[in-house]
Amino acid sequence: MRASLTRLKSLSSLSIFCLALVLTLLFSWQAYDYSRDWSLAELHRHGENRLLAYINGIRRDLNRFKPMPYVLSQSEDVKQLLQGGSAGLENKVNRFLEQTNQVSGTSHWSVLNAQGQVVASSDWRSSLSEMGKHYANQPFFLEALAGEEFGGYLAPDEGVSALYFLSAPIYQREVLIGVAVISVDLQLLQDNWPATGEHLAVSDRSGVIFLSSLESMRYQRLPNSASPATATATATDADTRLETSTTILPYQWSTDLLQDNTRIALLKDTTGKGYLVQSVLLDDLRWNVHFLSELAVMQSRLRSVLLFSLGGGLAAALLVLFIRERRLKILSLRETRELRLKNEAQQRAVISNTQAGLIVLDERGRVRFINPRALTDFGVRQEQILTLPIDNLLAAPAAQSQLQNLTAKLSNRRRFQPINLLEGLGVRGDGSYIPLMISINPIAWEGEDGYLATVVDITKRKRAEHALKQANEALEQRVQERTRALHDAQAELIQQSKLAALGTLSTAIAHELNQPLTAIRTSIFSTRLLLERGQYETAEKTLSQIVQMTERMALITQQLKTFAHKRPEKLQQVSIQRTLDQVLPMFDVRLKQEQVRLQIEGEQPPEVLADQPRLEQVLINLISNALDAMATSESKQLRIVLTQGLEHASIAVCDSGTGLSEQVLEHLFDPFFSTKELGQGLGLGLSISYGIVRDLAGSLSAGNQADGGAVFEITLPLYTAQNNL
């Protein structure tokens, strides 16, 4: 120990702190790197899910307008107008387009003739109406002229919302006579985006952003995007003014590689604000959809991780220094304690060699030391009694009131006058009593105040007194036995009349009681052997098992009283849970022997208005019948389902047997009707149960389950405070 103390003192506090600081920096760097990678991976996974959701929303919104040009192309008024209808017909079609445009939420509806001239328009009332304009060179007209439906994006002048055009050819007897055109303001798509603070941008094939939740990005080109000159123009491309925009966002691209080899794209502006960008190309629309995840929250979290790692490392270093100083103090105290224990050992040796029983107590009356003589008198081992109150060694009959007052004062740390030669009873380890002469006086022990209890065995003197008392009690007992014999003879005559009625019932209960009785008989024999061998702890466990078996037998026999229970004059509050706790233990052995799986389902068991003994009698009958019904089943499952309504609660007993036929259901509750073999039942159980439940203001019904097996359901009124009024 002294060598350990010397080694600890040789370590410098400064060297320990420097080493801890280096380890802290390494750990902080690793924690920062791991947290950054994990945070970027989480942002990437979240961005993928949100990007897919936004893409689905864009396609869903555009598809909503897709059938509208086709509907317009089927209008007879439109066809007549294209074939040279009157001016009145033109106004009628214009009004139709105007109203339809307002209802559908689109931007503009128009009808073009075969030469590409607008002959009807939803804005015919406006001074800037499209009426009479030519669009023969526009993609939406050329595609429709070729007999195809068109859907595509065309960019307007800068600063104006982008439009999405839909067109369809108009035929009259398989001859193309015109084109139906609908335009949708793409700002509607952005209006449908959820206002969650997320950032989304949509760009065309040249990188020009025409939709964005960030106003500063709209109608600007992403940095390093493909030039329009390098792209191949088609009839559906947006080769218009926005694609020639030279305004490039003042952002810079960078890439990073995560630990799972996922390459991510990062975009930063001139202020240092960054985004994680995830993009998807929509081939049919030739749009790029970009989801931008802000890095500010992640960067704030990384700073917190770094600070926490540094702070935690420094705290760990301080903790190591504290533990070192504390260790030095503990070693010093241990040296002092070893010296004190050496002196106490000498004191113990003197007490141990004394022929009287001596017990050292602390100031609260707990045993701190007991000499061999006292251990022999009490029949215990030292480890069994140390630190326990002295009350564990003393009995507490009424004659020991003075001793009780003494132990009470000890437990409350109150001083008391020393006592000498006080008679009392001690409790041996096997539970037997030993008469004692007790004296208790103050003593100093191990540097603290305590008490020394001297105990002397006075068994021989008490044995002589007990023998005289026993002779008197034996004479009195013989008189009582003769009197009891007369009462027993009279009771025997009454009992003979009851045996005939209890014969059938006792046969059923005998099987349930036989097993625990056999186990009790075996356990008693084992206990006797254990006591002879001095194995008191094992014997005590065996006696506890015997107590449990007798309690189980008591539960079985307790149910007999319910058959003689009178109908209550007033129903009372009954707990279904407490009722089940009384009934189910009666079937434990049978459930195990027949390998039946018990399952209780439903809500918290409610309180009902009933009579508990009679409800127990009904449940015993239903559960017993359910077990009988599953006797030949391969899979045996007993379910008790509890449900509660507004005014009633129900208990359903379900089995996995063969169920009930229609003929059996008709006569199930009739007296003396039984499906069991002759001699196994009188057919009165269900009839009596039906009457009991009816007397409890409830109902008992039977039926079959959908997956096989029978079900019996008890319905009873719920207990409320008004029931007691």
C-alpha cells in the first residue's frame, strides 16, 4: 500500500494535464469530422425524400391541366366557329373560354384556326387581347398541326412569370380545322409548395432558374451550367429570351465525398452561406429540379460538438486529477484504519474468550459484534445477525414491555438508564425461544459510543417451571377434549345429511387438492430431514413452499361457499379484475396439465354492479365448460375478452373447441340439457348461470367465433356513484 502511495505521488499533475489536453484535441477533431460527415449524410437523405415529394407535386399539378385542351377540342360551338360561324357564335365561344379560364385557374384559353391565327380568346374583353394574333411558328401550334398533343414550357420576357402551354388539334370529320391552346402560369406550382422554410428551384436545360422559393435566384443562371449554344434545340425546347440571360448567380460550386462514397454538391454565396444541392432531371419536361438544404444549422451543431468535445476533455482531465488526489487521501486513511483495526482485534479477542454471551451494539441498537458463546446460545452464524437490530434476537411478549421500551430508545438514539438482570426471551435461529437473563450497559467500541449486552441462558430454571405449568394445562385439555367430543358427535349427525349433496362436488375438488397434498406430504418429509441435518435456511424455503401450496388449496375451497350464498338484497360494486384473480388460480393445474394457453384481452377491467360470489360461480362454470370443450382439440387456447360500453361491460369466454351447433344453441340454457356424456354433467350449470346473471340485471348469451370455437358473453351494468344512492 505504501508503494502504491509513493507511485501516485511521483506523477506530476502538470504532465497528466498535458497528456489529457493532447488526447482531448485528437478526440475533438475526430468528433467534429464524424459529426460533419453524419450531418451531411442526414441532410442528403432528407433532401432525397423531400425532392421526390416536390417532383410528385409538380407532376400532379401539371397533369391536372392535361385533359383541358382535349375537352375544348370537342366543343361543337368551337368547331362551328372554325368553319365560319357568325359573330354571335364568336362572342358565345369567347364568353365560354373566359368563364372556363376563371373556373379552372389557368392563365389563358384560345382557339387558333388552321393558319395559326387566334379566332377566340378568354381575354377578348382586354385591350391587350390575343384576338387576331398569329402563332404559326410556336411549338404548341406546330405540334398540334402535326396531330400531336403538346405540353411544354415557354419562357416569356424577363420579369414575367413563365408559362406552361398545352395544345390539342381540333378535327371535323378527320380534317384538322384548328388548335385548342391553354396556358398555365407556372407560379401556381410554386404557390402550392408547402411554406415550411424549405428551398426549391426549377431551371431549364440551360440552367436558367424560372421557379424558386428564393426570390434572389429567380430568372438567373446557375454558375457553370451548360450554355444554350451547346444544346440541341427541338420543337419542345424553351429557346427563348430567358435562356440567353447572361446574369449568373454569384455562387460557387464545390463537391465533397462522404464516408459511404456518396459525392455531394455544395453551393456557397459571397457571404459564406452554403447549401447542399440535390438535383433531378425531368426528361419529359427537360427541367432540372434542385432541392437546397441550408448548412447553417449543421454548422452551428458542429460548433456545439467541437465545444462539447473540448469541454468534455478538459472536464475529464480535471476529473482524473480529482480522482488522483482522492486516491491519495483514501490510501492515507486506509493506513490509519489498519492501525485502528489492529487495536480492535485485541479487544475482540478478550470478549471472544469470555464464557458469558456478549453482544456489542451501536448507538441505534444494531449488532456490531457477537462472541462465540452468544452465537451458540442463539444458534445463528455471525454473518446472519451482524448489522441487524437486537430486536431480531429477542421475542416481544407483553411481559417484556421494559425490554421493548429499551430497544425503542436504542432505535431512536435516545439515552437510557442501564438495565441489569432483566428476564426475557431470545429467538434462536430455528425459531425456537430461549429464556435469557439480560443486562445492557454503555461501552466505547471502535471509537464510537455503543452498548454491551450480556445474555445468560436460564433454560434449566424455566424448564422446571414449564413442566409444572404443562401438567396443569394437560388436565384442562383433557376436560376440553371430552367436551369437544360431545359436540363432534352432534355435528357428525348433521354432517351425514350434507355428505350426499357434497359427494359429486367433492369428487371434482379431490383431484385439484390431491396434487398439492402430495407435494405437502413430500415437503414435510424433506423438511424433517433438513432440520435433522441442521440445514435451516433450506428448511425455511421448503416451509415457504408448503405455505404457498396451502394458500392455493384455500383458494380452491373458498369457492365452495358461493354455492350456498343467498341472493343479495342489494347489488354492490364489483371489480372484474379482483373476480378474475379469485377464479383463475383454481384452474392453474388443469391449464398446465392440458397445455391450454390463457390470454386476457381488452381494456382496463371496469367496475360493475353485481355480486362477486355469484359472478365467480358463473365464471367458474363457463371456464370449466370451455376446458371440457377443448379436450380433443390440437390447439387449445382460452381467451377472456373484456369490453366496456357507455352503460354496460362484458366478459367473453372464448375457446378453440368445435363450437356449438344450431340445435345445441336452441336448448343450451334449458335445465337438464347437456352435451356431455352420461355421468359427466347434469345439464344444470348453464341454466343456473343464466339465472344468476339475470338476477344481476345482466344477460348471458352464447355463439360461435368466426375462426372456430364457442364464445359465452356476460353483460353487466357498469357501476356508477348513483348506484349507491
